[in-house]
Amino acid sequence: MTGSYRKLGLWLAAAMLTAPAALAQDLKATFNQAVDLLQRDRKAEALVKFQAVLAMSPSADQAFELWNETPESVWLEIRREQGDFELVAKRIGDLVTSARKARANDAEAIQKLITDLRVDDPIARGAAIRQLSANHGEFAVPHLLGWLSDTGNEQHCITAIQALSEMNTDVVVPLCEALASDNAFLRRNIAMVLKKVGDPRSAGALASMAKGDTDGACRTVAGEALTKVKSSGDACRDFCTMGEDYHMRRDTVLADYQWSDVVWNWADGKLVATETPHALYGDEMAKKAFRNALKNDGSCADAHAGLARAYAGQLASSEALAGAGTDVTAWAEKLGGNHLMLGFIGPAALDAALAKSIAQGDSGTAVVLVRALSEGSPAPTAAMGAALNAADGSIRAEAAVALGNMSTWGKCKASGAVINALGMVASREVVRLAFVIDGNAARSAQVSDALRAAGMHVNTASNGVLGLSMLRRMPGLDLVVIADSLVDVTTHQVIDEIKTEPAFAKAPVFILSDAPDGVAEAFGDKATGALANPSDVSAVSAAMAGSMGAERDRADVLAGQAAALLAQLAGNGSDISSTVEALGGALGRIDSVATPAAYALCSAGGANQVAALTAVVSDSARSEGVREAAGHALASIFGRGVASGDAAKALMDVAHSDAPLSVRKAAAQALGNIQMSAADRGAHLAH
């Protein structure tokens, strides 16, 4: 219980570590009101006030002052509460990260505290350990390894083991890395600490050690720890489980206090920390886990596929960041290496990775894997076929273009399904993406139906952890609707997590609540508004105005590629007649889509497309390229004997206008292919 209380105390302290100075008095007053209500057993009202404190986003100085001014007995009383109060504590835990990071890697401060560990007074030593944990966490580990490996000073070893054990889960990741040391005495002592902590993240490392360490004492200690850390006994399996959890960002490995800004490696006999962006951290840890799995079993198919997902996941995250305007050039070289590894890993692993990504709704990763397979696989794979029918429109679109490219590259023949899918992509307009998180299934269904009726694509999750896991794999988001109370984490926590993702930061957030009047007080400006009636979503209309950004841009690129592929496939003899209606619809899209669509209609267009093509040729606001392409399409259609209808006069007007020569020439050629008598043509020529 001590470790849990320590964490919770840190969470509560850190809750106050980020608020504006102007709100100091309001902050204190609201917090004191919450405490007063709690002590009078008015828990529901107290919870609202505590949530209001969080909504004020207190600054470090004001919050720390509040923490110091509040008696420990009050914090203990808050800690003892469960249910929603426990969820509030979990939300507060997320805020501890920024407070600790500011002073975490302070070598001078760490060394001073380690010096304090030498004192005989157990109370003073305990205070130093608590400060090491609270202020420095994982960064204290490299400084304690010397004591942990000191064969000449037993007291140093005992003190280091005690300190690291009491620092609890904070030290697990760097200690697991330090097991790569060639010092058996150090490895044994690390295993003793990991056994005491009992964190499942050490399961793979300890299972590997129990089986293969060259030192018998190390094998014994590691073997004794396996049950405590919930190891399966199979290191490869444990590492694969951990890698999957990191990739999906599950709270089994990435709870509030388990995120970090650094990834640890053992190099040249010491621990080295490498700064890593938040968005890439989960997959960077996943890569380490899957590589460790392969060190234990190089043929493990799950590890091969998992590694592919981790590489692809980082690329997907990078694309989302770039699409949101974040500069990712600092990681460009490393991410280029991800592309190389996806090429080397082979089609079988990529196919297995894609199948799993589709099954788990991991759309961002799936999109990257589809592209990798289209370039690296000698033929379409089973998972690519599944991608063509995936529930997610972005996966379907990428799969259609990928399979179309494979056809044009001679890797396969375009099937009817691929051709039809390309037609859909060419005409596909991106709809807005909404995400609903609510444990009330009936209410979730109501609001989802209302949003779909308003023209949105809707994904849903029944709890906050699942919702965050799904959201982090989506390439974009336009709206979040979330219940004011969730069963696993607080609504505050979910909203803040969403806002830390650059791809979603600007998405409006609406709170589903039976008491909408209290939403503003509880959530402040974190919430755009409240929805009391789940069937009435009219309030979201104004908030949904504006561009859809990167998601729409990518859809337009895919649409242009799909139309160009259809034109090329038609030129190679493929029958694309099933796509002509979709291609006709694509003429109304931006010119980069409409132009290849018009060229595709050169081969497959008919009478139903004449009016739309004529409108494009006649529209002086359209680009020269698309007008010329539409004219060529009309010339081809009329050349097949299709009636011109009312097109002749419009084309004649264009031919005699001040349009660019290429446009007038295309219009004239279309006129030349219209079926008319020699006398009628002569009459036109005479003028």
C-alpha cells in the first residue's frame, strides 16, 4: 500500500502544478469548498468542486503552495475515497508528468540525495528516497547502479536495493535495460529489485534471464521472480505481449505515470537516455520489446509482425503530426530507417501485421502497411484483400490505390472489385469523423445515429481507455462526444489526452450529461458544449464549421491517384465501365481529381457523362488542364457514335471564345467527332 499511496500523493500534488496566477484565490477557495463538502459527507457536490479545480488548470507555484498549505490528513481523506474520486486521482496522475520533468534529470540534486542515503537515521533516509522518487524517478537509476554493483560495500548494496524497491515502478524500465550489463553481481541485484517491485513489464527480461543467464545466482533470483511479475515463463511470449500493449498504448504498460520523454538503452557499460517525442514513445518501446522477443526466438512470427506494426505505427503518428502542422524533421532520418525496416521485414510479416491492424481498428498503422505491401510484395496478399473491404474508409481507399498500382506495375491483373473500389475512391468525398465515448449503450447508440443522420462517420467506445487506444490510431478527428462520467477513467483525463495529440487538439468536445448546466463549471473551456438530449445534435453544427485539414487533403490525393489508375488501366485494356458514374461524379471535385477522371472517361464514358463534361469545358473558372481533358473525353465519346445532345452549341461557343488554345482545340476536336450530316457541318464551317 505504501507505493500506491506514494503515487497517489504525487498525483494529487501534481494536480496543482499547472495553473494561471490570476486564478490563485479562486483555486484555493474552490479546493477548500470541495474539502469542506467531502468532510460533511456531501460527496457528489465535493466531486463537482474537485473537478472544477482541475478545470482551472492551476500553475506550478500556486498549486505547490496549495499542496503545502493543506494538512496531510486532508490528502489522506481524499485518498481513501474510491469510485469517482479514485478516477479524479487518476486524472491528476496525468498532470504529475510535467511537474516532475522540470527537475527530473538534475544530476547535482540526485547526487545530493544519494549522499543523504548514507545517514544512519532511517527517517532521514526514507525522506531522501521519497524525494528521489517524487522529483527524479527513472533518472535516479544510473546514479544508483554504482552502489548496486559495489561488491566492497554491502551497506551500499542494501541501501540501493531498498531505495530502488521503494521507488517502485518508476525504475523498472531502466533497470530492465541494465540487465544487459556484463556484471553478474549487478544483474543479480537488479533482479532482486525487480522481484520486489513485481511490475509485469519486467516479465520478459526476467524470463530470459531465468533461462539463459550465464550466472547461476542470477538465474535463481530471476526464476523466483517470475510468478511475482506474472511471467508466462516464455520470454518471447512475454516480450510480444508487452510490445503489443505498448503499440496499442494500453494502460498495462502506459498508465498515467508510466509515460516518459526518454527511451533507455545500455551502451558502453552505462545507461543512456534518448529523448523521444510523446507521440512516438509507445511504438519506440514496442520496437524494443519485439526485438527482445526475437533475441529469444528469432523465428517468432508474432514478433516479426509486431515489429512491423511498431515501425508502421511510428510512421502513422509522424504523418498525423505533420498533418497537424507539427515539425517532425528532427526525426526524419530515424523514420526513414523505419521505411527501410518495413522493406526488409518481408511480405509475410507485413501481411500478418496488416491483418491484425484491421481486426483491431488500428487504421493509421494499417494504411502504412498497405503502402509497404504494395511496394514490397510480389503479389497482392490476403490482408490487402481484407483491407479493400475494411470498415474504415481510409483503409479501403489506400488498399484500392495500392492494388491498382500493383496491377499497373505488372504484379497482378486488376479485378472487378479493385476497379470498382478505385471508382469509389475517385468520387469519395471525405465525411467528418466523430467519436463517441459512453458506457451507456442506449445513449451512445442514440447520439451516434443522430450524428450519422447529420452526415458524419461515427466510431464508438464503451470506456475511456478503449476510446483513447482507438483514437490514437486514427489519422484525424473532427468531433468528440464523451459522457460526463466513465467507468474506468475520468472524462477530464480523456479530454486532456486527446488535446495532447496534435492531430485532434482542435476537435470540438461535447459532453453528454443529464445535468448540462453544470458542464461549464466542471470542465471549463475544455468542453465546447453539452448535449442533454442524445437525439438532438444541432448544437454541434456551428462548432463543425471549417476545413477538415490533412484527412481531406489525403483523400483528394488518393482520389486523384485512383482516377489516374483507372485511366491507365483502361489504356491497358481493362474494363472500367462499372466506374463511369463514379468518374462522372468526380468531375465536380477539385481539378487534380477531375482531370484524371476526365481522361479515364475517354475510354469508358458515355451519354450520361456528356452534360457534366461539357459543363467542365465551358467553365472558365476551371483550370486549363481539366477543361482540355474534358474536351478530349467528349471527343472520344462522340467518336464512338454517342449522341451529342445540347453539347454542340456550348462547344462551339468555347471554340470561338478567348479560352486557352489547348481548350479551344479540344472543343473543336469534340465538335469534329459529333455525328452530323456533311451539309450541317458545311453550314457551320461556312460561318
